[in-house]
Amino acid sequence: MIAILAQTEMNSRDTDLVFSYMLGRTEHSIRMRRVQIAQRMIRNGHSLPYVAKLLHFEESETHLITINQIT
């Protein structure tokens, strides 16, 4: 991806948008993977507070685990 950006004539604003999009997708992927791991741990008998602390979930993020666990 970086090589493609280097070969094209994009202004810095366009480049910033592309990189921020890529970073956003990466952060989303990491967040969803953490939720999947948390769900698996809860299914294996660990408590939600333990899993949230172990995986460094913020207080505002724990609803992701419980909502996705129900569905």
C-alpha cells in the first residue's frame, strides 16, 4: 500500500485520509478480535469483570462483550 501511494501523485491531505482509514480499520479489527477472545473466555467460565480487566477493556467497552455474547 505504501509503495502504491509513493508511485501516485497524491497531495498530503489525500495521503492522510488513506492512512487514517487504514489505521481505523486496523483498530476496528483489533477491537473485534478482543471481543471474540473475551466471548470465548466467558463461555469457558470466566467472569465478565475478570475478562474485562485481563484484556484491558475500558468501562465503556464492556457492553460490546455482553451484547455480542447474547446474540
